[in-house]
Amino acid sequence: MDTLDSVTDQANTRIHMDRMSQIQKDLCAWHNLLVDASSKVADCYILLPIAGKTDSEYRERVYCYELYHQLRVLGEERHLPYVLGGEIDKAGHPVIRGPYLDRSKPDLAAHRPGRMSHNLSVVEIKPAGATAPQIADDLRKLTAFRSLAAYHSAYFILYGGKKSAFHRALHRIAGDPALARDVDFGLIRLMWHQKAGMRASELRPPF
């Protein structure tokens, strides 16, 4: 009976996937790729040892570059049909323009260059200790990429620290009209990557 149930579940999953649009399938594949790649980021890229200092430190660029590397490796293994870019400068872009988009450089973007209809995802990243205003700035950019630049998904990743601290920052943003200005939480997937060896997990409102 268990075997029959398993076969039935697999068949239902295939039917569901067949009914999904290609972009929905790509979004599912991208989400799985992102969380799997996060689990491969080693501790030294999350907390960087510094010569002459007792304590390691969070360095955003170090984490971003390693996550980019892991995404590239896994993406090629899984044949993800998108190009992964880091810090693509949008200054002077003829289409991606407007508030929070001019001169923006998203940490990561998965897209097919030259085709606005295939802007799969954009990602902004901050380390533990980022302030609520700093997080809010990234959330505004991500909202703009979704609402004005035709990106199909947007992710904000906070790495390290405690989930409760991330929750407090998000709660402060949601409850402060000035910080929440032009932020649409419904357009952004919020992820917390606790530590090396663990997958990033999603946080959902209410905060």
C-alpha cells in the first residue's frame, strides 16, 4: 500500500509539473538551486578570519562571491538555462530605470541577457548586524525590480546571526511608515542562512 501511495504521489507530482508554465518550473528550479547552494558555503566565507584579530568578521562580498560560485557549479550540473551575473551595473539601462533602479547593482541576478521576458530572479544579500534601514533599502530595490523591471522573483538573504534579530528588523520595517515606504513584502522572498552546512530557510509575514 505504501508503494502504491508513493507511485500515486509521483504521478500527481508529474501531472502538476506538466500543468505549470515553463517560467514557474524555472522558478521552482531556481529556488531549489539557491537553497542547495547556500548549504555549500563554508564557514570561512560566512565569518572571515582576520589576521591579528581574535574574532572573525562578516564580509558581504566574500559571502556573495562564494554563493555565486556554488550557484554556478550547481546550475551547470542541473542545466539551468539562465545566465548568473553578479553586481550587474544598471546605470544607463534603456529599460530598467526609475526610483531605486537607476545606478543599482543587484548582488546576484539570474536572467537571459537582452530578453526582459526572461528576467528570472534578482537577489540582495546582507550579513547579520545589518540595520533595519540598510535592509529596507535593499527591499525597496527588490520591490522595484519586481514591479518595474519585469523580474519574476526577488530574494533577500540575511546570513549569520539569530533569526530573532532578523525578525525584529523586519518587524520594525513593517511597522514604520518611513522604513516601509515603497516596500512590498508580497513581492520578495525573505531568506535566512543560519550557518555553514545548513540550507537557507524562508521567513514569511507576519513578523
